Amino acid sequence: MIVLPAWLHRWLRVPARAIVPPPEVDPLQAGELARILRISYHEGGHQALLAAAGIEFGPIELRCVSVPPNGRAFEGRIRVPEVGALEQASYGSVPSVGLGGIAAEELHADPAVDARAILRGIVNGDIVLNAGDAALSACVDQRELERVLAALRATWPAVQHHAEAAAREFIAGGRWRTPVVGPWT
């Protein structure tokens, strides 16, 4: 029998009670929940900046991609129908869409984070931009990170709503249990 902590019951919006999973189900680990939330917030940050640029986008999509010996690995994405528009927005007057993910992750972890701290983490290698985000980042400097953080803070309730809704749906649907092999379809 697994007794979930009260904070997790509130977050999942289920009554506080003991949950007995079937014996073949591997329970979601606390570290996995943190990784799922981090990825959800990352994609939510991209969504907020896409919305600011007036670019259409799809919902946050999450999936389990592997079950290594020490835990599951997860990834996320949002679909953007017009790649050309996305590249123009990244180099235009709106804050860099590519930096929105990392900045949202850091804001979720520490609401008082500033651009210097994120930049220091990137320079020191503590924060790593994935290849896709780096390609969409016009420049990675303090001024651009300040613009990104300001845009995210202005829309933070919406970022939280979409990120947490995607994570709840992913967990409630049980998709975190089964790894998906191959590229996104």
C-alpha cells in the first residue's frame, strides 16, 4: 500500500486516501514527478513566449522515453505549425522563444531568480540549453534573459495553469508508465 503525501493529493485533486496499485504497476517516484513538472514548466515557458509573438501552437505533450535501471526518462514538446514564423519571432522584437523553457524551469524552482543567475548557470554548465532551444535563441545575454523573465512573470498564472494541467493529464492517464520508442509522430 502506498500513501501519497497530502501535497500530492492536493496537486492531483484527489481525496487524501491510501492508493493500492495493482502489483504489476511500478509507482511514480517523487524524483520522477519533479522531472515531469520541470519538463511541463519548460514547455509552458515556450508557450507563453509563442503567445506573446502571436504564433499558434499546440498543447504541451509529454512522454516517457526509457526505463533505465535508476528511473524513467521523460521528454516534452509543443507543436508549432509554422517553423518560419517561429524563427522570425526568435530574432524579432519578442523575447527569445528558445530561452523561455529554461527561464520557466528556473522561475518554477525559484520565483526570485534573476537573469544574472540563469546566465551564470549557463556559462558554468549547470544549466544546459538543448540543441533546439539553442537554435531558437537569438543571443544568450543578460538583457535577453531579462526580457524573457519579464514576459514570463507577466503571464506566470497561465504558464502554471498549462504546465500543471499537462503534468496532471500525463500522470492521470498513466502514460508515464510505458516508454515510447522512436521519434515523435
